[in-house]
Amino acid sequence: MFTGMGAAIEMRGVTVRFPSRGGEVTALDGLDLTVEPGQVFGFLGPNGAGKTTAMHVLLGFTEATAGTARLFGRDVRESIARQRIGYLPEHPDTYRFLTGHELLDTTARLFKLDGRTRRMRIEGSLEAVGIGDAAARRVATYSRGMMQRICLAQALINDPDLVILDEPTGGLDPIGRMDIRRIIGELRDRGKTVFFSSHELSEVELVCDTLAILCRGRIVAEGPADTLVAPGERLEKVFMKVIADAEASS
Ligand SMILES: Nc1ncnc2c1ncn2[C@@H]1O[C@H](COP(=O)(O)OP(=O)(O)OP(=O)(O)O)[C@@H](O)[C@H]1O
Ligand SMILES: [Mg+2]
């Protein structure tokens, strides 16, 4: 584990503009965000708010127009910043000609894990995501939910300290959703940091200790889940109000 290196995620004044039909789209508008080690952090916001873009900046896929982003104290432009990161994309896809098992083995080799560690990690992550016998089949034959599960197993193979999940419950059946909750809980119990986006507010309520709500590329509400959502109140109601207020004042 990284220690003494500050926040797991730190974004300061991150702005991202994309060219669009002769003009520009501002996807992130001076985003400030801090995620401390060990937090389970829910990143919420309506469609197009900028959640995926923020994750892409952290992963080095998108360069910020302005501002800085750090992972465990390392600028995201340094490739070493991503060494201890696991990532599940919004639309997971992978090498379809490999079996699930081969995919994980290939990924584990990329991280230069020795044979014993590879076998242990593959077994552990397959069990965690509940792929079962399908691990022996080619990924090309997987259903959407199974693709989601194998890509999550792939994201966990390097035993990451920070796991970035872009809508991890998308496309999953109720059992799959419960599995994701359990996996996130296990990661938290092991001191890992989990940063994830979701539209499933009832799920988010159950797993997050900290929340941020993004609207038009800016944070419009942030804090401990139990402070943002008063006892007896629902996150859905808080979300609606915060977004309505933000839209009214923009
Ligand atoms: N490559 C791109 N080129 C142009 N515009 C983009 C690009 N990527 C994202 N955008 C725009 O940036 C804004 C933020 O998009 P983003 O995908 O980050 O939102 P999101 O919060 O993840 O939404 P969702 O909940 O639908 O996944 C949107 O207006 C989107 O159209
Ligand atoms: Mg998105």
C-alpha cells in the first residue's frame, strides 16, 4: 500500500474542453476533488455531467485543458501513477478470443506476477465476480453482465490500492448488483480506496461513506454520506434538489 503520499485522488481546477461543431463543450469546469485513502467514494451526477471525463483524466486518456490531477501524490501524466490502480470502464470490452481464465492470466502476466501469485489472484477474482464455469469459455460468448464481471475481475487482478469503477452495476442482474456491493465492501475492509460513478442511488446509499454530486462539470454537493443525507431522508431526494438548485443558478 502507498502510505504517506497524500490523497488517493486529488484534482485541482481541472477543466476539460472538447471541440464541438466549430465551438467547444466544457465537460469539466474547474473541478476540485479529493478522495482520501480508504474511502468508498460515490461520484454522482446526471448524464453528461462529466463523471466519465473526470475518470479519463485520472487514467491519462484525456488531457486536462487546465488544472492538475494526482493519484497518490503522482501527476497522472506519469505512467507510474497508474501502477496501483484498477479500472472498470463504462462500456467494458476486452480480448474476446481469449477464455475468461486466459484473459486474467494474460493480465496477471502484464503485471509480472509470479506463477503462484497469478494462480491465487485468478482464483480469487473469478470467485469474487461469480463467473463460475464460464471462465473456461471464450469471452466472445459472454452476456453483457458476464462481460462486466470478467472485466471487473481483470481490474482487480493486480490487487490495486485504488479502484475506479465507471457505473459498475450497469447491466447487472440483482445478484450481480449485490455481488458488486459485497466486492466493494471487501475492498473497503482491506483498506482499499474505491471511487465509483453510479445512477443507482439506492445502491450508492448502501455502500458509500463519501459522496460528490457533479453537475455541468462542477461539484455541486460533497461530503460524508451521513451528513449529505439526513437520517430518514433518501439520497434520491437530495440529488433532485441539489441538481434543481444548480440548474436554476446556472
Ligand atoms: N470525446 C469527446 N468529444 C466531445 N465531447 C465529449 C467527449 N467526451 C465527452 N464529451 C462531452 O462531455 C460532457 C461530459 O460527458 P461525460 O461522458 O463525462 O458525462 P458522464 O457524467 O459520464 O455522463 P453519463 O452519466 O451519461 O455517463 C458531455 O457533454 C459529453 O457530450
Ligand atoms: Mg459516463
